[in-house]
Amino acid sequence: MEGRWNLLKALMVWELLWLPWSCLCQRRQQLPVLWIMPLSSEPAWGNVTAEVMPAVQLALQHLGKQPAPLRNYELQFHFADSKCDNAKALKAFFEAIFYGPKHLMVFGGLCSSVTSIIAQSLKAWNLPQLSFAATSPALANKRRHPNLFRIVPSNSAVNPALVKFLSYYGWRRVGTLTQLEERFTEVQKNLAEHLKQAGVELVEAQWFSGDPCAAIKTLKENDVRIIIGQFDEFSAAKVFCCVYHLDMFGLKYQWILSGWSETSWWTHTGTSSCSAQSVLSAMEGAVSVDFETLSSQHIRGVSGRTPQEYKQEYDKRCMLKGLGSSKFHGFAYDGTWVVAKALTRVMETLKYKEKYSVHRNFTVTEREMANMILQAMSDTNFFGVTGQVMFRNGERVATIKFAQFQAGREVQVGEYSNITDRLEFATPIWFKGHEHTRDHTHVYPQRMEISMVLYSILASISVLGILMTIVFLFFNIQNCNHRVAQISSPSLNSLLILGTLLSYSFIFLFGLDGSYVPEGVFDALCAIRIWLISIGHSIAFGAMLAKMWRLHAIYKSISFQKKNIKNYMLIGIVCGPLLVEMCLLISLQVLDPLRGTVEEFSLEFDPHGRDFAIRPFLEHCENIHMNIWMTIMYLYKTLLVLLSCVLAWKTRHSNTLTLSHSGCTRISVCIAGPLSVSGAFLALLTRHQPNVQFFIVGVVIITCCSVTLSLVFVPEIILMRTDPDGASLSKQFHSAEREKESERVSEEKESTKQTDSSASSSMTLISIALLDLLQSDNKHLTMCISELDIELEELTRQLRELSTLSYTNMVNMQDSEEQTDIVTPGSYHYHCKEIQIGREKCQTLPMGCSSCKDTEDINSPEHVQRRLSLQLPILHHAYLPSIGGVDASCSTPSSPSTQQIALMDLWH
């Protein structure tokens, strides 16, 4: 294989060198041109140089047959093998410049990286370049590549044609599927810019490098119908295999393949799990967009041949050499003509200036020469085999062709001209359905409205309720001075009627939505709704709360005359909740007002498979912090209802006729309160079901208002009809008072019985405690008596000893008197001392001693015996106070102890 390519290279060089020598006799001027191309085969491109060589040879042959001045010049190509490698390409380029000859320009360039790096250096060498195979969009940057011209359109040249094609069918919503390679990603970025400028929405842009199924599935999930694919023919089989499995082909999808037009690529399914037939089924109807490699017009061009005649000659040469056909052969043919015409024009200009110049030695610099060649190429305009050849800012103004896969083959259906910016179709695009594919599921918005029948029924019932309320209002005003009406408080009844009127009116406004009122009016309607229902509920339940409080206050009083409830107190109870409600509503209106918002729901697809869907939407009132405001209001309303129900429950046993229909009022509170709270929560839960929500709200409001008004006013009407003058009301009042008094007396008796039984149980406990205390004291006193008895015995013994001693002393003294008639003072004092000692032992002896005679009398045995008989009972009596006896002084009775006092207090 390598030997074959070496032979092919030798033949190409021989042919290029032989052509000039064969025409030496014509003396044609040689124009050296450097041809930089990879001479070997590349995996992605094939051997482009070998495949385009027949086209260049045809161009040189046709140029030789042209009239002067073209036949006076001959292009002499010098090859430089780039090998699609930057380093090797630069080396070959510098060697060609160094070894010569002096080249006028550079021709060729296939790989974008090599073409870019060489084109950036051409300005320094003053060499223009014309490429017929480099299609990278990055090469269009003239700041980096000022000397580069491309006769082949850029890959991004198809993007304006794509936008024109999308606009033709009215597709405003597309998606892209791009292979992760530089040549495709750059085109996709450029396409995104064109789509944005044209106002086409790029819904989803997906990239893939290996398996494309995940990216394709994402496109399907986003309902992308028009898909622009940017990938090579090797990945196309995998892509359409996934398309086949995901059922993304047929009526609902349109695939557009951008940038390539290889034939029969679907026969090479590679590693995909689909057969060629499955791939063909998936790609049926797909449209390919690519620049036109050969013009379809039957017009003789600059060479005097039509594109079809040229194609026949080119195919014949390739067949003789056993070469394949390259898509770039037509651009190589026209490129050779561009180079020849530009250089011929420059050479002729130089000859003319040299001939007619005033300067003998006319010279042109390399920079001037390069600028003249660039200008000549910019002015190029002729019809070649690839169509009209002209440049715009160094880029080829090309013709883009559109082809469609129909019945397993590619059919050209139209083309787009960048020159005229027109899209023309030779045959119409085939679509599977009766109309072209839609760019998305056609969605019909459907407002979730309240049923007119339901609205009419509830509105009619509300009208009847309002009429009933008006009747009750006139009744209340007309009979406000009647005794029954005065007992029921006409002012509270008037406020109750006002609250129910506002609540009934709310039903009419709640059933209106955007289909009945304009958008600006709907915002105001939101504010009116919340004010009506909030104020109506507060006034109505405030009045019921005042009634319950009045009944509770009267029921708790002992007699009716002691409780004087003024009318302003009842009005104040109503105004309190109303004031709180007003503050909340004003804060809501100022800080976070309600606005009309539209909430969209998920799509509902047609059950019959037709390509449309319905998107329900709901208009309702909402603000930013809706949950917070609703929580505050619901808590406040629940508290108001709960307080009314508690008061009604506390007065459930009241049979007074002060409020002649108090029982009915309690029933209305117990019905309307819980029903209104539960209705509010159910309305919140069914906010996405407008008919259910409107039915719940309407039924709750009508029920609460009607039941409340009926239970408040119907008993009054009945009582007034049975007792027009209120005479029987007084009797009923007094009988009720007597019943209450009898109830009070029976309650007091019951209380007395309960008190007696509790006192008797208390006395039993006190008696037991007193008995325990007395037994403890008895034991203590018994011990004290035993100790006192011991002390008395000791004292008795001492007294006996003292009496015996005294008697002995008296006998001795008598004996001494007999001996001594006169008693000396010393002996007297001694005797008195003994007597003093006896006094210390017996406290009953007198303190002084006036005479010895008295002493003898006192201490005589008779006196001692007498004292003992008297002192013992006295001593025994002296200890009686410790056991409750009499004090020793016998003047005052003994005082009771602390325990005795406490027990006596408990007893009494």
C-alpha cells in the first residue's frame, strides 16, 4: 500500500513538472505557487490531495486553451507535505521558502490547525494563501489570518441558510445535538448567535462524545421537536439508532443534519444495535444542509463547460487512475482558476506600469505585490463549477443546498444563495402528516372557570338570603321599642344583619374571574373580596360574642337587678374584633397587597394521540407572603369563634327569659362557628379546584348566615305574635326569677349539708387527737406524782429527825437551868445558833427569835406534831396545779396550758 502511494506521488510530481516543459515552445511565463497539502491518506479525510489532483490538472489544461492573457501564464505548483502536523508543516514551509523558487502565493491547506499556523505567518512573508479544503470557522478571523482566502465555504456558512429554513416554516423553537469535536462545536456556537439574532429560541443544546442516547432523551423530555444535528457520518448510525428506540421520528419530529452530505452512510451501522433498515426508518424525512460542492445549474462557466460536463471529465480521469471522488474537487478546480486569474491580472498590471512608467527602473516591493494579489482575489467574480465564485471579506459567498431522505435515498429539494439571500425549493419538503411538523406540542390554554350553573344557583340563593336579611332589618327597626326586641338588643341585631349582608355579597364577587373582568379590575377585585368577607365575619361574630357575653353575665349574677349592662358595652365588644380586623387589613393592603396571579398546571395531552395538549391555568388572588397573612387571620378568626363557643357552652344550663331566645342564639353560635372555621380550611385545601372551592365557600356562608338570622329573629317574631303587648313576658320573668330563687335556696341547703358533714368529720378527727394528747399528759403526771411522793417521804424523815434533836436539846437546857440560875450571854448566843441551824432545815420556823420562851413553845412536841398534821396536806395540795389543781396561794385559779388552749379552740 505504501509503495502504491509513493508511485502516486511520483506520478503527480511528473505531471506537474511535465506540463510546463510540454509548453516551452509557447514561451508561457511561469508563476510559481507553493502547494501545501498532506500527501498521505488521513483517517478523517482520506487522500484528498490525490483525489483533487485530477481536478487541478483539468484546470491547468483548460487554462492553457484560454485566450490571452491567461494562456501567456502557467501555474507551476511546488509541493510541501504538511502531514497534518504543525511542526512538520512549518518545516516543509520554511524549506520551500529557503530553497526556492520565489513563490507568489500559497495554495491548499486541509487541516485547520496547520492552515491556521501557516496563515498567521504569511503576512510576514508577504504571501497570500487560497485554501480549497479548510472549512474550520476559526479561520474566518481576519485579525489572525489577514492573507487567507477560502474558496470552500466555512462550515458555519450553512447557519444563515438554516435560520432562513426555520423561518420559512415558522419554527421558533429548536434544539441542537452536537458531537464533541472542534469543527462541530464551533459551528454550534455560531449557530446559537444566528438563532438569537433571528429570535429563534434554542430550547436545549446537547453534546455527546460516545453514546448519544442520553442527550437525545433529554431533548425528548424538553419537548424539542425540531432538532439540528451536527455530527459526522460515523456517529450518525448511533444517533438514529437511539432515535429509533426512543420513537423520535415521524409526524412529531423533524431532524436537520448540518454540515455533511455523505452518501450511503447508513449502510455502515458499526457498533449500533440497529439494522440498516431501522436506521433508514428513523431518518426518513430528515433534511441535510450542506454547501453545494457542484452547481446544479446547467450554465457554461468560465472554462466554457457546464458543471455537469466537468463532472464527467473528472470522473473519467479518476476512473483511469483508480481514485475515489472528493467533495473538494470542484473547489480545487475553481481555486486553480482563481489563482490563475488573480496572478495574471497582477502580472499584466505590472507589465503595463513598467512599460508606461516615467521611471526607467520600475520595481515593486513584495508587500505591494502581495496587496495587489489580495485585491485581485477580492475582485474575483465568475461562474465556476461550484457556482458563482466571489469573496466577501476573504470568505466564499456560497450556495447552500437542502436535501431530504425520501424512501431510502437523498433527494435535493432546494438551495439557498448567500448572494441573493433567497431560499428556493425545487420540490416541496415531504412531511408525514397533512401539515408540516410543529416545533412544539401545540398547547391550548384553558382557564379553570367556575361553572355557570353552579354560580347561578348559589348567586340566586344569596339573593334570597339578602332579601331575607332586608326583611329582618325592617322588622328590627320597626319593633325596636318592643319589650322583646329591647331584651334581644336591637343594636346588636342591626350589626348582625350588616355582617350577614357583607357575607352574602362576597359570594357574587368570589365567583368572578378573568373571563368576566379585565386584568386591572381583577387586582382591585382581590382587595374588595378580602375586605368584604373579613369585615362581615368580624361584625357578625362580634355581635354574637356580645350576645353570649351578655347572657353569661346575667346568668352568673345572683339577681337580675344587680347586673346593669349598658348598650355601649355591647357595642364595644363588637368594635374590638372589628378594630383588630381593620388593622390587619390595612397592613395587608399597604405592605403586601393581593394581586391577580396565574398558576399554570401540567399539560394534558390528547388521548387520541393528536399533536396538541391542553394546559389548564387558574387565576386567583395571591401576594408574596400569602401563607403568613393567612395564618395570622385564621388564628384570629379561630380565637374569636372559640371564645363565642366557650361562652355558649358555659350558659348551656341557663333557662332565663331575659334573652327570651337565648337557647336559639347558643345553637346558632355552635353551628356557625365551627362551620365557618372548617369551611375556611377546606377552601384553602381546594384552592386548585375552583368549582369545589366555590361550592364549599358558598354553602358555608349561606348556611351560617341563614341559620344565624333564623335562630335570632324567628323566635322574636313568634314571641311577638303570641304576646303582642309583652304582658305574659312579665309573668314569665317573675316565674323565672322565683325559679332562680328556689334554685339558689336549694343550692344553699345542699351547701349547708355538705358543710355539716365536713364539720362532723373534722370534730371526729379533733376528738381523736385530744384523747391522744390527754393520755400522754396522764402518763407524764403519773411519773411526776411518784417523784413527789419520794420527796415527801424524804421531808417527813428529816422533820422527824429534827423533832428528836430539838427535844433532846430542850431536856439538856432544863438540866442546865437547874445548875445555873443566871444564863450568860455566851451560852445564850450558842443556843440561838443551834436554833438557827434548825431553821435552815425547816423553812416553817419563824425568821426571828425574840425569846427563848417562844422557842420552847414552838418546838414543843405538841407543836411539832400539830405542824406535821397540817403541813403534809398543805404540801400535797401545793402540787395539785401540775395536774389541774388549785395554786398554792389559793388566790387565782391556775392558767391552762398552750396545748389545752389549742384543743379547746378546735373543739369550739
